[in-house]
Amino acid sequence: VPALATEPRFAQRLREYLEEGKLLDGRYQLQKVPGGRVALPVLEEKLSQLQLPQEVPCGLVRIQDPVPSRAARRRTPAQKLRDELQRLLGESWSEELERDLPRAWQRHGDLVLLSEESFRSAPWEKLGPVLWETVASVLGARRLARQGRVLPDGMRSPSVTLLLGQDGWVEHVDNRIRYTFDVTKCMFSPGNITEKLRVASLPCSGEVLVDLYAGIGYFTLPYLVHAAAAFAHACEWNSHAVEALRRNLVLNGVQDRCHIHHGDSRQLELRDVADRVNLGLIPSSEEGWPVACRVLKKGTGGVLHIHHNVETLPAPPPAQTPVLRAEPGSPEGAGSDEEAQHPVEDGRRGTLGNRIRPEWQRWAEATASRIRGLLAELHGEPWCTSILHIEAVKSYAPHVHHLVLDLECRPRLP
């Protein structure tokens, strides 16, 4: 770092001179240098404007190991980024550029994923690669990418641009499960972590799972690694996600307990195999409901985990949690009220106010009725459906919530 060195008795006068000319580099502390002198850091980009003051004896030196000032240590990463880019652009800096800076970003190992709206103004282009190298340096990254809109291709493919680096493959760890994927090809939603944790705690020992929308293994892996499912059938039609899923199964040592079905899950030929079916597609997994019914074990049934986006009116929610009981006449209806009466599991994850909203209950009951009808039509005999739990995963949009319905489905006993 360039600096002006002077005797200690002249340090204050030199500091005032540099501050007046906006030449002092406030990111670093004053430091002692050989000869009993004190060095005041100056801005590298202002060296061409620097004129040594005649009234203060001083000389230009370089500080090899600059120490950050207290003010610099207190700055947030966003503030540091703004300050560094402002210095880089100098007189070209404007309020428009400041509004164009990212306020938040995702970090995946050494890759930082910037928000879609950041660095869109034309003046950034003249900086070329220097811009991305500077941003990466300030944020402590080696690679940069920028988000775009999700593509309307039926696969929720991301539109991500790699700005710095050779490839977009990253590794992410959730609940001791390793996920690797290419951020330019596959989605990763950190907002679903509560549901992945819940899935990991389900009692699935000895069960067969069918995951109709497996992606890179968001839910398949928690079922296998933590919930102890015996085997999983993972369905996925995005070839990039399938490649990531194959790697993730190996990374977590469960490749021998999973079969990948690459293709449209609506064309799945499996029948009568599943104790549990995961339908993790939003805004709706409804197209997969007939498939889920076909893969459930005909003799014993099982549990469906149905994801859906449900619109919620902005009116204040009711004061008490409505009780969702098992369907009358089901095997669970008489002896398992304990399960049916607990649609919210003790509020362990703060289910958006710890209440079941009326709209959620209506959607759950309508879904249970529809599934019951599909099963009866498929098998030619009545089935019972029982609402075990409604989980609010996250707020998806204003007055829209991503929900998961745990629905138990059993053939009616004669």
C-alpha cells in the first residue's frame, strides 16, 4: 500500500493535508516504518494527483503488511464492496451505480451467486474483467455468477451467468448431507431447509420411497441418509439434475439404495412398490397425484407428502388451531385420534404463526378427497385418507405459502 512517511511530530499536519485533498486511505492504520517515522496510507488511484507538501518533510514509501483500520473492520461486506468500487470508478461514481449494487448474495464454497438485478447499469461494462475480479476479491470468492429468471421450460432451470471462473460446480452441506451441483444448470433452494430437516426426522426404517421430482436429491438424500429408508426410486427428467443426483448419491454413500428413473415421472411404469411418496413440486404437484396413487402398495397403502402453493387471505388468522381428524371409517379414525389431532407438530419450526389457516385446511381436505377418489377409481374399492400434518415450508409470495400435506392412504378394511 502506498504511504507518505514523516516524523511523528509532523504526522497530524500531514494527516490533515491528506484528508483535505481526499487522498488518505482510511482502510488502513498509520504504521511505524524504519527510521522512527510514521507512514500514512494514501489512495493508490490518487497517486497521480499527489503533491508532496513543502511545509511537511515526507517521502513516498510502500507498506508491505498494512493493518486494517478499526473503521474498516466494522464495515459490512456490502459497505466494503461499495467503497472499493467507488474508489475504482472515481469521478464516474453515481447514485445510479450505488443502487445497482447487490445487498445480499448466496455463497456456495468459493463461488458467490449475485442477485439478478445487480450490476445491470451500462457504466459497469467499461470496467471489463476488473469489475468481477474486484467483486470476488472483496467478497472472498474465486468464482462469481449472477442469477437470472427461472426458465419456463417445465424443469425450473435457472438462467445463471458465470461471470468469473471456469465452471459452476459447487458443493453445499445441509444437515451433514453433501450436495454438489452446477449452479448454472440446477436450482438450489435454501428456503426448503426446514422441510429437509423434517423429512430427515421421519420414521422410514425399512420403507420404500418414490420421489417423483427428485432434482439433485433435495429430499431423496435426507430420506436415505437420516430417515433410514430402505430404498428409493428417484424420478427426474432434467439431465443436468440427474448428473448431480448420481454424484450426490455416491458422495453420501447411498448409491446402492437408490434407482434413478430418468424421464417424465408421469410416464413412470412402477406399480405397487411404495410405502411413501414425495411430491416436491411447486406451485403444484397435482399432475403427479395419479402416479403417486399407482405406486403406493396396493395391499397396505402408505403416506403421500404433497407440496403445493396455497393462497392465504390477508385477514388475521383464527385464535385457535382447528383440529383435522381422520376420515370417518378409516383404520386410523377410531384408534389414532392422537395423530389426526396434531396438524402442527408442537410448533417446533414455527409454522408461520403456529396455526393452520382456514384456507390451508380447506385445501388439505379437498386434496384428501381427490386422492381418495383416485385410489377408489384405480383399485375398484374404497380407500381411506387421513390428514396427518400440514407443514408450512415458507412464504412463497405475498399471501401465498408453500405447504406440504402429509396424507395417509389405506385400503378400507372389509
